[in-house]
Amino acid sequence: MKAVVKEAPRDGCMALVARPEPRRGAGEVLIRITAAGICGTDVAIWHWHEAVVGQYAPSFPVVVGHEFAGVVVEAPEGSDLSPGTVVGVNPQIGCGTCRYCGLGRPTLCDDRRMMGGHIDGGWTEMVSVPEAQVFALPEGVDPAVAPLLEPMAVAVHAVMEQVPLRAGEDALVIGAGPIGLLCGILALEAGAARVVITGVGADAGRLALARELGMEPVDVEQASAAEALGPEGADVIYETSGNAAVAAEFLHLLRKAGRIGLIGLCHGPATFVTTPAVLKEIQLTGSRAYNDPTWRLVMKILPKVAPQVLRLVTHRFPLDRFEDALKAVAAREGVKILLEP
């Protein structure tokens, strides 16, 4: 079978290679991949940025890709998963024994392994993964949405678990990438009175999609989020851009008792004056990836939002054009780009 592998810890060094088909291990599910997503982390692995070096220490070569889905080929005896079932895969595997895994928070596990980073992932034709990591799509949901479940889980963790939005509140989403758009979709589903989402000129297509999805887009190179929000500001901010310059502004965009969810990974120092946070009793919360219960919540919400989530898919590439796909993501072309074996 074909697989895209990272061959060495330096810029580039990705190749399409031949690999033997995996055999299903005990307690594992054998899956034929139908599509896999690409995110900024994959671009960083491609270029082997310092921020990635600190997060992943794989043995090379390693198959890339942590956003992937497919259909079941084989499952353990007695499993609820039968051949042909469309599934998404939670690529995050905790050690299962540490304090944080015991608290149900494997995203904080010191020995956390990520498929496509630490261990082989899904930019290939077939994988065998532990059954606990596999989630069947709810009945009636379009199978095409399956490869978007991983980024959706990131947004669900932020909007539904870490920094929940209450019906009738105003939300500001900073950053119009896939995670930002997913946070906006979920905020509207949670009952937000309005969702303002910001981007730059290069995000014109994404901001246009945001408007079609019911959000209020703002190109910050042409206007300000403060003007769009009005004098009181937002109740909740979801920061997905990872832009260090945003930190100096976001405290002033919140109402008193407002909440901030930090989702984007900032690769440089961010500075802000803390006094407004104290005087306004602002809560600032980090939101990293997701936990196992998050995926079950995704499955409950999915039937309501799947059509909107599917709007994010703009490009599809065959596996042998993975470099073209990575370049498109790096250039901020489209919204969500998929690889299809």
C-alpha cells in the first residue's frame, strides 16, 4: 500500500513510499482510509519547525496525518463495529495510567502519543488502531464529514467543554481558519445571539463562507472587531489564530466577566497588560485538543451541524499529490483540504 512518511527530522524529507498492509492486532480495528485532512501542524511537521520538535519525537520514518477516517474492514469479535461501518478516529492515545488519564484528560498526559506525530498516522491506505479510538458515524449522517471529526473535536472541546457559551451571548472568534469556522458553527448551534469572526485580506473566501454560515465577518485590515462588536464587546472570545499581536487587544474586546478560550498555538512571545483582566474579572482558559468524552459529544452534536461542517471542504487531492496539498494549506488556499488514497 502507499503511505506518506516523514523520513528525517529536518525541512522537507517527506515521501510517498510502499508499505506492507497492516495486520489487525488484538483489540484493534482494521480500517480502509477514505480521506484524511491536512492542518497547520502537518505543514509544521513537513518543515520541521522548532515548535513541532518540542511536541513530537517520532522514530523515523513515520506515517504522517492525524485527521483521518474510513470504513471498517475487520473488528474484534463481539465489537459493535461491523465491516463497512463508516468511522472517524481519535488519533490521541494517552498512557492510561497517569494522573491526567485517570482524570479523563489524556490530552494532558505526559506520555500522550499522537498518530501522525509520535506514531504512524493516516496518510495511507489502511490502518489498524485500538477499538477505543474508533467512533462510528451516527445513522443518517453524510459519510463525507468523517475526516473532519478530529478538527471538530478540537472546536467542541473549546466551545462546549472548556469555555461553554450560553444561549443569547455574543461571541468573537479570532481567526477564520478551519478551527475558527468550526468554533463559529458550534457557537451558533449553542444559541449565540451573534458570532463575529475576524480574518485578514487573504481570508476573503473564508470570511465569505462565514457570512453564508450566519456569522458576521470582519477583515481586520479594513475594519476593527471593536467597531463590529459595539461598545460593550463580546461575552466570549475564542482565539484560534495563534497571532501574538492579538493578545494586546483581546482583553479590551470583552465585556465584564467575559471569558477567553485560547486555542491557537502562538509561536512567539505575547504581551498584554493584566490590569483589565483583574478589573473586569475576565477568565482566560487554555483549550488543547480534546479528551475521550469530547468525541462522544461530537457524535451527539454531529447530526445537527454536519451540513455546515461539510461546507468547509474546498479541495481534494490524491495521496501522491500530498506536497501540492501541503503547499495549498500553507498558502491559505480554500478552507479544508483533504487527501484521498
